[in-house]
Amino acid sequence: MTVTLADVAARAQVSPATVSRVLNGNYPVAATTRERVLRAVDELDYVLNGPASALAAATSDLVGILVNDIADPFFGIMAAAIQSEIGGPGGRAGGERLGVVCNTGGSPERELTYLTLLQRQRAAAVVLTGGAVENTAHATAVATKLRKLADAGTRVVLCGRPPAPADTDAVALTFDNRGGGQELTEHLIELGHRRMGYIAGPEERTTTRHRLEGHRAALAAHGIPDDPAWTVHGRYDRRAGYEATLELLRREPSLTAVVAANDTVALGACAALRDSGLRIPDDVSVVGFDDLPFSVDAVPALTTVRLPLSEAGALAGRVAMGREEAPEGGIVTVRGELMVRGSTGVPKG
């Protein structure tokens, strides 16, 4: 039996017009009402008929690219590479798909909303970029969405994200954040550092946990105590890096190195150290992660782990388009490369 707009309205206890406004996103709707409508859409597995060109086929010409923050170069580089492979304006010659970037702002609720809307539009493919939220209920909800997308013929690719349950049929290009985090700290230990502060990302993100686990693995391998006071969590931005570094210096003025969650955080750390009258790397060494384009131009140039963001994004795009076969087992581990530059050196004394 076909589910109609009226069925969704009845389940959500709103008018059909309100359901239409929520799904089209063209009119303000209260957050609680929107949530109720989207829950009804999920429960009834409602998929609105798209344009006439999509009705005759299992999927449309749309490819959704989900990012946390398109202004963040980490996501912008991947999104651009994915776009270049799937076609559409500015994409590969002869491309047949239209890539739409969906900016979640790091909101789990918005991520689920976009997946619902892409299912409704019968997207040809969906690519989710970056780390996942560490929340069992959200992970279950996302897995359910991915199963529905796959059942409808949508290809699902995870780029820089941990694998989803096998029955979702999602291909995962996962970054070796643990390995990269361990290699960075090993580099500092080899230089002679023992008092290292760590600026971690948001606690609820898988990327945060994996990179921190790599750091701690390196400490444990060398018998160096992991003092909880030497780890501060914050956002993945420059201001968080600045504030966290000042807090670390307040807690332990004798730190000889700062390990930052990513390159943007590392820039904030460098600014805080300079404003505190400390020299890099003479007084304090600093390392980042990702090797974003500005890292080599920092003064001094930033030691970091290079993730092949553009190459990973391009591969995700080809898999999403069906131009490259999914790997056996559906998982590819993308490893980083340590880039040693001027921001690290031997500690004083």
C-alpha cells in the first residue's frame, strides 16, 4: 500500500501543508514540529515522488555530499574532489550527476534530516565525510537510514568515517587516525619530549577518540604516564586551540610540546604560545594533523600528518558513480604520512 502525504500528516498530527513545508524546507516550521514530521516520515518509510525524470528510474541524478562544515578546508577539499568525479557544474566532462553539498554544522539531527531528504529525492548516491558521532541511538538511526537508501538503489560511501554495519552495504574509506596520532607522538618522544600537552577535539566524535588513542598508545609504549590534566577537549577551530593552550600552560608551565587535534587547532596553539612569550620550537614544539594547505606556510612550518584528502575524495566519488569497484569487504584504510617541519625540535635542557 502506497503511503501518502496525508498518512504522514495524520501520524504526525499536523496538516498536510505542514508536512509539505517540512519536506520542501521552504517555510519556517517549529523544531519540535519538524522533528515529529520527520519521525513520521521514517516510521512510515514515506518517499515523495520526485521530478518526472526520476519517476521512471530507481534513482535520480542527484548525489548528496554530507559535510560538517564546508568552510573547513578538511571538508572543502574532500567535497571538491568528490564533485570533480561525479560530474555536474565544474565536474568531469560528460558528467551525468548533480552533486549537492549538505552542510550539517556538526548536528546529528541535521545529518539525519539530510539523509531523509536524499532518500525522498531518490539520490543516486550519498557520500558522508568526516568522523561520526559517538552516540548509540544516533548510530542506530543512521544505520537504518543507510539501509533504506541502499534498498532503494542508492550507493552509499563513507569518506574519512568509520565503517557502518555490514548490512548497510556502505563502502568505507576510513582514515588511520590512530596510526597517525601515534606516529606524531612517537616523533616527539624520539626528539626527547616527555611533558606533552594534548588538545583533543569534541569528545563525542570518533576522530577525536581515535587520534587520542594513538597518542596514548605512543605514551604507553615508552612508559610515559598519561596525566589526564594534560589533555583538554575543545572544538576543531583556532580559538579552541588558543584557549586550550593557555589552559594547558596554566596547569603545567613546564610543557615542552603541544599535540593539536588538527592543523587549525595547532594554529591557535602557536598563537597562544607566542602571546605567552614562548618560542616555537625552541621553548615548545607543536604538531597538528591533516596537513591542510596553510600548514606549510605557517611560521614555522607545521609538523603534521598528511591525509590524502583530495585523493580519498576522488576515490569516494568514483565509487559513488560506479566507475570503480568497491574493495573486497567494503573497507579501505587510508593511511597518513608524517611531515616533519620547523615546528618541532629537541626540548631545552
